[in-house]
Amino acid sequence: MCGITGFVSKDVAEPADARAARLDRMCASIIYRGPDEQGTVVAGRAALGMRRLSIIDIKTGQQPIFTEDGNLAIVFNGEIYNFQELKRELSSLGHSFKTNSDTEVIVHAYEEYGEKCLDKLRGMFSFAIWDLRSESLFIARDRIGKKPLFYTLTDDGEFIFGSELKTLFVHGGFEKKVDPAALDAYLSFGYVPEEFCIIDNVKKLPPGFFLRYQGGKVETHRYWDLNLTAVEERPEGEWADLLFEKIREAVQIRLISEVPLGAFLSGGVDSSTIVGMMSQLSSKPVKTFSIGFHEDSFDELKYARIAARHFGTDHHEFIVTPDLFDIIGEIVWHFDEPFADQSALPTYLLSKMARDHVTVVLSGDGGDELFAGYDRYVIHQARNTYNRIPEFARRQGLRRVSTALPHSSFGKNFLYNISLDPIDRYIDSISTFNLPRKRRLYSSDMLASLNGSRSAGEMLFAGFAETPQGSDPLARLLYLDSKTYLPGDILTKVDRMTMANSLEARVPLLDHEVIELAAGMASHLKLKGGQTKYILKKAMAKLVPDNILHREKQGFGVPIGSWINDQLRDQIYDDLSGQRMRERGWFDQKYVEILLNEHSSARRDNSNALWELWMLELWFRRYIDA
């Protein structure tokens, strides 16, 4: 696991040593992603760099790696789990290898197959290959977005890329101007979706895409997508058996490591599935790591202990306390963009604890998006009954009543939600600030900059949900979340918080062959009779204990509401009421005061909204003011 960065100059007028020094500073900004060593090369107009966390081929896997003729050079972040099989294939075609690393396999596969090499890679990755002859740069990102990649083309014609946004900041050459559409999307969802970047003119390479830069031009192309039309009819038992074997295979290939390896264990179905598989495949007890809270309603440790005892793991635990202000500042630094998922806190601390024992962990992320594990899917189906009310009555009746009710009124948000069409209703239900609240929150300048009543983020979500692939409503929601929430929130959180602690996280449930198998299942096998993850639970019935399979879903929650009113109260209230926030001009400060007062008086739980605004303010102070 590594971090990569680099740039391609418009010309080579700048001395090579000056470019090498800039590249060195860019690499240094992400040293935690790869504390073991640094590799750089300045070749023609290109400068490629990386920081390495040594996992595979520790002795000879240094990067950048070149092909035999020296024409192609690669820097790579990630793991390719089928690299040994690909190496044998490429060797039979005449390629020779100097290392035993997966990195070298990628560059030879590109040399042999061009962009089609991506179809052969099974793993998580972002990589950049510089072709010295054609002076072209090829960059690719894995299918589901486990590994990040930012890039920009400056006004001076320089192309810059990196695993994290801060590497681009270190390079400079462009204005750090906030994109109002990205800010608006963040305030809807608590993260900046992949189609946006908080900094104007900077982009993220979307999951399942590759990029080619040549002659001052950037072209992007999709190489993989979910096929929702390939649904097959099979008996439930057959689907369950296929799923069990495919997940087992995905776990097995992720156990290849030359360094200590363990697993995150929450005591939920997904993490227990992964740990159970690991226990079957390992000759030694699996090292497992869990985190809990003093507040009982948020504590999952009792379930993690049940799973740990059942699978005989070497188990480690950590209790989170709200004395976290210094850690919060560090977390803001690591995300680069505003990020409000509160579970980043325990994920960071869990990663920190695990790193004392192992260098690689397996996690159970992805099961909710593949197998309809979130309660919001159940709620959405239930609220579809309101579609029987004529559209005119919903819009003109329910919505007017909602608008007329005072801000803190019980039922105000519910009435607005059921007045919407199904897709808009789902988007509204997962938004922290929906359209009515945004109209009160935003200043007149912010509203003018958006130039419309519907936000860019909401249009993005609706566009994914209305994709022509498949006609099943639940399948479209799962597709929507796999393109937005999964890479933008879940995988961003896992990548940044593990890498902040120089820890590699592997996610077997998001193996692309598991994903494609799940996409071929009818939706009623995932959400059946109100039971979420139905087919996954059926598949794991003989592996995972019943009291975990059928427990009520809890999620990786944080008692942030009480923290805001207790230990963090003074800091949050001071920051959100302060002069610096007022001077930014994005928001109507009177509405922010309403949110603060409502929460303080317990008239309404505004913890998510306040946390989102506070994370944004801390981000501004760290990245824009500094």
C-alpha cells in the first residue's frame, strides 16, 4: 500500500533538480501512506513519485518500476491479488521480471494489452504509467473506488495528480478556490461525492475509469460498470452456496502478505463473515480489533466478543472517550476535503490500535450496499405507499402544510418527505440539509452562485438512480449508493483513516467478482419480508452465530449529540458563532444560531447538522485560511 503523486510539465525549461525537489515535497506530504521508503523519477517532462508501505516483495519491490527497455515507468498504490497468475501469463508471452512484486506485473500487462490490462486486474488500485516515447500518461482507478486519485490541469498547462488532494496543494500552480456546487453537495450528504471536488478545477478520477494525458489534453473513459440487466433466476440455496464460495475465495486471496495481518470486528454480520472465513483459512488465531463507547446504546463490544469467542480469535478492544479535540483536528487534516461521517473518529482510533499489532487488516465494508443492509431501504419501501396519493395532492397539500409549520414542529420534515416523488424522497431522506433547510441556511450570495432551486448534488444522485440499467427500484437505489455513498463516504473513510496510521485495509466483500455475483441476484433476495441482507445471512447461516445473524442493525454510530452538548459544546458553539465563519459569507448566521439554540434546549436533535457545519469550518481554517 502506498501513496502516489506526480506531474507532467508543459515543457522542460525548469531544471530537473528543481522539479525533483518539488516532487520530493509532494511525496513528503503523504509520508504516512508509505513510511517505509520513497521512490521518485524525473523522466523527460514527467516527474513520478511514491511513498511505500511494504507488504509484498519487501526486498525488491521498490518503485518506480520500468519495463526492460526503459520506455514505461509506473508508480502504484494498492494490491493486485491475482498478480502471480498474471505474471505466469506474461512470462509465457516473453516478458521478463526483475522483482516478485505486483507493481511490475501491472506495467508489463499494460505493455502487452494496453488499457485492456484493467480487465485482468483483481484488486484495489490507482496507478500512473508514463510512456517516455509518446510522452503520454496513463492513470487508472479500481472498479469501485477503494483507492483515491485527484488531478488537475493548470492554466499553465501542467498536469498534476496524487493520491490525496494535499499533494496538489504542495505543488501549487492553481488557485484554492472553493466550488459552490461541491460545497452544496457536501451539505446535503456530509461528504463530497466523486463527481465533485471541494476545490474548483480539481477533479477525482471516478471509480472504474482510466485517464490519458497527452499533448496538454485529458481524456477519461469508463472501463467497468455494474450490469443491472444480467439478473439470473436460481434457487435460493444455489445462490447462497455460490455466494459463500465466492466470498471465501475473495478472503483467501487477500491473506497473501509478508507482514502481520488481522481484521476489524464489529460484531455485525459483515465483519463476522470475514473473520469467520479467515479463521477457517488460517492455521493461527486471527488477530481481531474492536472499539466501543461508554454509552450503552452505541456500544457493540458485546457482539464483537461473541464473535471473537466463537471463532477463537486473538481479540483486542479500545473504548472511545469524548476527549478528542486534538484527534478531530488531525482527522480534518487527513481528509483534505470536508468530511462529516462521525464514524471516522472510531475508525481512526481502531486503526491506530490495530497498527500496534499488524500492518494489514481485512474489513467487512460493502455488505450494506451489495445486499441492502441499511434500514433506509426498508423505510423507503414503506414510504412508497404514499405514492397512492395523487401527485397534485402531495405537492399542493402536504408540502404546503409542511412549509406552514414552524421550524421545530414535529412531523414537518416527514410531511415534506412524503410529498416528493420516490427518487427525490430517497435523496431527501439521506440528506442532512434538504432543500427547504438549505434555503434558510444559505446566504443570498450562495443561493445566487448555485443559480437554481435544485442542488447539483441532488441532481447527481437522481441521475444515477434513474440510470436505464434495470427496472427494479431497489436495484437502482443500490446502484446509486454504490456510485456515491460507497466510494465518497465509506471507502474514503476507510482509506484515509487506515492510511493515516500506515495501515493497509483490504475489503473482500468488494472484490469485483463478489460485486458482479451480487448484481446478478434479484432484489427480493437481498431485502425480503423486511429482512435486510437476506441472502447473505442465509449463505452464512452455518458460519456466523445466530445471535449475530439476526441481531438488530446498529451501525458504527457515535454519541455525538451528547458530546456536542457536553465536552465539545464550548468549542463548537464558539466556532460556529464566530467572526471567521460570518465573514466567509456562505450562510445566514441567524439560521445557524437557530440550529445551535434548538439543540442546546433539546427542542430538536441537530447534532448531524451542527457536526457537518463544524467539520466544514475546521476544514476552512486548516486548508483555506492557513
